[in-house]
Amino acid sequence: MGSSPSVTLAKAFDRCLAVGALAGVSRDVARALNSLTEAARGAWPKVTVADEEWARHLAERVDRKAVLASLEALDAAGLYLTCACLTGSDVALAAFDAELRGAPKAALQRLHLDDAGVDEVLQRLRQRLLLGVDGSRGLSHYSGRGRLSAWLRISAVRIASDLRSEKQPVADSEERLLSMAVETTPEIAASRAELREHFRTAFRTALASLTARQRSLLSLSIVEGLGIDRIAPVFGSSRATIARWLAQAKAALAEQTRIQLQDRLQLASEDLDLLMASVRSCLTLSLARALQDRAR
Amino acid sequence: MGCLDDDTLLALTERTLTPQEQEAVNSHLDHCARCLRLVANAMRALAAPPPEEVKCEGPALVPGARIDRYVIVEQVGTGATGEVYAAEDTKLKRKVALKVLPAKEARSSEHAQFHMRMWKEAQALAQLSHPSIVSVFDAFTFGECVIIVMEYVPGGTVRRWLAERAPSWQEIVLAFLQVGRGLAAAHDTGFVHRDVKPDNMLIGADGKARISDFGLASAVLDEPAPRAGSSIAVPKCELTTTGVVVGTPAYMAPDQLEGARALPASDQFSFAVSLHEALYGERPFRGASRSKLIAEIRARRVCDPPPRSHVPSSVRRVLLRALAPRPEDRFPSMQALLLVLERASRRTGRWVLATLAAVLALAALVSVVQHALPRPCPPPDPLLEAVWDEPQKRALRATLAAESAVEVDRTLSEYLAEWSRAYKEACKATWIDHQQPKRVFFARMTCMNGLLERVKAEVGALPQAGNARALRASLPAVNSCAASRF
């Protein structure tokens, strides 16, 4: 591209930004715009978007307080494609569909969805992004701050997650933690109903005594079956820290359960000893193992 | 903050959130199960991370990780000097405890030196075998860190044992005598523990007490003793730091606190502090800071025993001597201390045991009489009111239509009346008719208590969902507890 696109682009961009204080676009911004556009058109040679349209699309997505820095951080190719899709370009829409079959599809497969499930989610994703659900097309929400493929992946995951929540209410993750604790501990599963009931009550009280953070950790680790490597970024911590927190949470849970059980079953009996022993082993070992098996 | 939007979620998976954003996300996740699940899915949908090698980062070792011929089973504790794991020795097919020193601490030369000393000491300790000492089997370096392989003792620390079992003073003294023998044996061979405290004493499933972490903390203190008055050379002993922590001030002898080289007499002092804490529930000296603690010890201001302590004064006299500020005023050796302690506890042991038994019998009698005489089976009203009381009734009337509020009230009242009848029946059978063993009564009551908790939960959920018919269907059957037995 020569210098003329840069000039028209910069002018359009400036107009769209409509910042009074900014007397014209600086040379740096113009240069950044130019290279952004070159990269975008290089990535999608068959897709065409008018300078005016493209400049407006960009201007709506830059941080007005730091135009240059935010401009340079944008995913040019992704924004260009979404911009073209929003103008209704058939070439762009075809390219977009191909994108959907890439990263989002692979991500959904990792969620252990079957083919039909994957198709359903992709279908919904396409509808939400291209047809729009609440007036504006979902695609216009793409800010360009992350890579388009990553953003599509996240959107797909969100839809999959919502679908799962429709079928399986999310509120009772504690309940599931509980039933897993009961089921994965042979001694408890085999014990008589009232013992199980004691265990349930004790376990529930023990869970309630943990901090919210400890419960979320246990939920991610045990109910969702995430490994430490996956949990660490969620809390922005190192895997070592997460491992330590998890160990602490499990220990606290086991300890509290034991205390609760002791409170409830005042009688020393073989059953109680058995239960205690299995509670301890259950929450530290067998549960962890059972869950590793699940995660595999 | 509200639920996570796509940009935030994306930044989260790519770890590009600012600390403030991260904090906001964390707080939100703690309370939003929906977003938590969304995040879980997002993390799961990421491409698999590259398989990580086992790094020697103590707490990061996960079950299944392999260190040399040992396979990690689980983390069992966080010690002062490193993480402790239960592991399987694949060669000898036995369970062992692994103490792992974090890699990052091994990097500085100071720590390298520490590791070297520790390694040497551990190797020497490996030759020390005593039933009251947690054996050290092996010590080796793995990557940048030192691994100490120790005997695995199922059970817990003496601190936990004290808290959970509330043992009698005799049991406590017995356990400490065992620990003391281990210490004495080590002293005879030239080892000083330097960090004697209830957390470093283990009680096995076999009921035998042992001293553990032997020498693991000591090597670093083998520096030349700092001159008196120098403040920097005293090792830092903050309890919570995970760096090199040597000794625990609250249990340390004054000589050790002031930076002198630890002697067997220092172990004796720490042993006495631990025993004092075990017997009386508190440590002998109060002092928030190191200097205040030293002042208290020097002034021999030992806390008075609690008023109703059963511990005989002869045992206390043993403690007071071992707690003497000057090492030469303590017992000449651990061995000597044990001898006197054993005698002191035995002399009074039998008498106290008899008294204890009598007291216990009396207490049992009193409780039965209290139950049996004035009102053997008091009405359970307080229990029932906790489930369905006036404020709750009012609250429900405010949220439900008048008709269904009446229905709900009737349903619950009927249920609770049935519960009351079952309670009276069970109580009468045990405490009035003496037809039913007490254990059965207790079992039934624990079961029925559980019923009430469930009812309480149902009542709590009423304002959102409730109508009387659904409530009736979800109430647990009272007679499900009739067969409860332990």
C-alpha cells in the first residue's frame, strides 16, 4: 500500500474518534493505522472493507486516553474479519464459518461434548454472533483486545456452559461434592442409612465452615475435576500456591467433618472409628484418586 | 463486580489480568457458582499445557510424581524446613515420609551450605536408630534440593493428639517419657534436636510417641556462636515464613534465644516447655516478644497451674527445674530428668487414678440422676422452635398467600407433633421404662436431630419455591429413625 490509504484512513479515523483535544491524528498513530490495515488485508486478501467503515470500526474500539498503545494491541486480522462480516460480506462470512470450525470446535471437543453437542453449540454461537439476539449482532462485541480465535473459543465455551447449566443446575455444586464424598468412600457408601445421614450433615456443616475461596477451590478441583495447572490461572496464583491452598482446604474439610461427626455421634463405637478413618482417608486420598480418574 | 464478560474471561485464561482485576474476579468467583463453572469450562477448553517435569518445588509435588525411586502419595504436612510427603518406596515396597526442601531456597550459596550440612547430618542420623526416634533412612540431592527419606508414622503430632483426645496427665507424661528417651539416646550420640515442640513429636497408630524432624533444623545453627549482644546473627525464627526457620522461639531455651549454640540442656528446656503446655494447656512463660520472653524466663516467672489441675506437684517440680534459666541449674542430662519424672508420676499415679475413677463414676451418676429425677424426658420445644418459630411464621405469612401460609403452618405443626411423639416414645423407653439401651436412644436422637436440620432447610427454602403440598412431599419420614442403631 502506498501513502494515500494511510492519509484517507487517518482522516477517517480522526473524524470517527471525534476528539476535540486531538488536533489531527499524530504521525505515529497514522503509521500504526497503516501497518494494522496492511496486516489485516494481508491476512484476508479476498475480504474488502471500505476505509471509512474500517476506520470507524477501529475508532470505536480504541482507548481514547491511549490511542496509540491500544491501537497497537488490537488483533488486526480478527477485527477486520468481524468488521467485514458486520457489513454483510459473503466472502467474510464464509471465512468466518471456517474460523468457527477451528479453535472453537477444538475447544468444545475438549469439553467432552459429542459431535451433535459440538454442532449445537456452534450453531447457537453462529446465530448469536451473526444474527444477534438483543438487537445488536454479537460479533460487534468483539473488542479486538484478544485474538479472535481465543474470543470465539471463549464465546463457544460460554454457550456450552450455559447449555450445561440448563440441563444441570449449577446451584448444587456443594451437594455434588457431598454425594461424591459419600459415593467414593466405600466405607460410607456401604454403611447404614443413618450413618450416611450423619456424615452428610457433618460434611455439609464442615463445608459451610470453610472460606468461600476454599469452597471455590474444592469445587474446581473436585467437582469440575480441574488440575492444579488449570486452577492456577483462575486465581492468578502459582501452581505451588494452589497446591498448598488445596491441601489446606481438604485438610480443613476433613478436620471439620471429623469434629462435626464427633459432636453428633457421642458414642464411641466401631462404626464411628471406621467412619472417622474413612473420612480422613476419603478426603485426602481416595477422593483425590477418584477424581484423578475422572479427570483422565 | 458483575458476572465475567468475554474480555475478562479471555484475559483470565491468558493470564493478562491486572492484579486489581484479578482480585475482583476472585471475589466474584467465590460467590458466583455459575461463573465458577464457566471458568472451569474455559480452562478445560484450553489446549493441553506442555507436560511438566517434576520440579523440586516442594508444595507443587502432586500425587504420582516420582522422585528417584519414591512415588508421592500425598502431602502430609508443611514443616518448618520443607514440605513433608507420604511416598511409596518402589524398591523396598514400603511407605516412607519424604521431606523436600524447595528448590528456590537451594539457589543461594548460603542455602547451598545449609543443604550440605543438612545432608551430612541426615546421613549421620540415618545411622541412629531408636524406637522413639523417627528414623531417617536416606538423604540425597535431587535436582537442586535435598530429599530426606524418613520412617512413615501413621498418626499425628502430639499437638493434635492433645487437642483431639484430651488425654489424662498420666497419658501425657507417658508419651513424653517415650519422646524423652529418644532425645536422651540422641544426646548420648552427640546430636542436639534444637526444635523440640509438640509439633515435632508424633504419636503413631500404635500409641507410641516419637521425636521427629531430628537434626533437620539443626545444621544451620552449627555456625560459630554469635557474640553476645549482636542482634543480627540470631537466626530469624518467624513461625510462618517458609524460608530457613530454625527453632521455635516460644519453646526455645533462653541461651538458644540469645544466640548461643544449642546444647542438650536446651533440648531439655524445650521438652519441659512442651510438657508444661501439654499438661496445663499453656506454655510456662508469657512474652510477646523475644526480649520479653527472655526476661520472663530469667525472672523465673512460670505461670501458675490452672486451679483445678490434677497434675501432682512432684511432676511440676520436675518441670520447674528443667525450666531453669541457666543450663547448669537444669538436670545434668535428659536421662536424669526422665528418671525423676517417671518416679514423680508413678508415686502419685495410682492414687490419682483411683480418685479419677471415683470422680468419673460420680459424674455419670449425677448426670443420670439429673436426667431421671426431676423430669426424665423434658419437652423438646426448644429444638422445635429452632425449626419453626414465630418470626419465621410471620415472615412466611408476609411472603406466601394467606391460604397457603395456613396450609404450610398446619403441615409443619403436624410433622413436628409427630416428631415430638417419636422423641417421647424413644426417651420413655430408655429413661423411664429402661427397656431400650442408652446407645439406641442416642442413635435415634442423632438421627432425629438430622431430620430437624433437614426440615429447617426446607423451611428456609419455602419463600422461593414453596407450597404446602411440595413441602409435605419433601419432609423426611419421622419413622425412618425408628430403627437407628449404632
